Amino acid sequence: MLLPVLALLALGAHSSAAQQSIRIDGLAYSQFGEGTFCLDEASIARDIAQVANYTRKVRIYGCGCASTDAVLDSARRLQLQVSVPLV
């Protein structure tokens, strides 16, 4: 899940305005939850919406879980750039 990463990014940012000022160049996202289970579409959409507060670029590596479409759909709605390596 993405929450621990966002919690680290937001250290010291106690208001939503302060969190909006934290920007990073990009973020690698995994659509897998703890262990090996796959996140559902609602969880992915929620994660990607949180990512959009910090960056406009997302990179995904795994194509498992048939959830790549959910990541791409969520990113498209939020106008995020997604890169998917082919190797």
C-alpha cells in the first residue's frame, strides 16, 4: 500500500495546504498490497488520487493482477503521466 510512502513525504506537513506544496519528480507505484494479494480497483483509484497530490508522473513495473488498466484509468482521469517499462 502507498500510505507509508506518503506518510514519509508528508512529515512535518500538518495541513492539506502544506502537503500540496510537497512535490516530487515521480513515484514508482505497485498495485500489490501486503504480501502478494492484488489491490482492488477502488483501492488503486484511492492510491493514485493520493499520488496526484505529490507528483504528475507515475511508474509501474508489474502487470500482474490484471490491474494495470485500473492504474491507467485512474491516472488518465487525474491527467498523470504513466510509464511502463517493457523489459
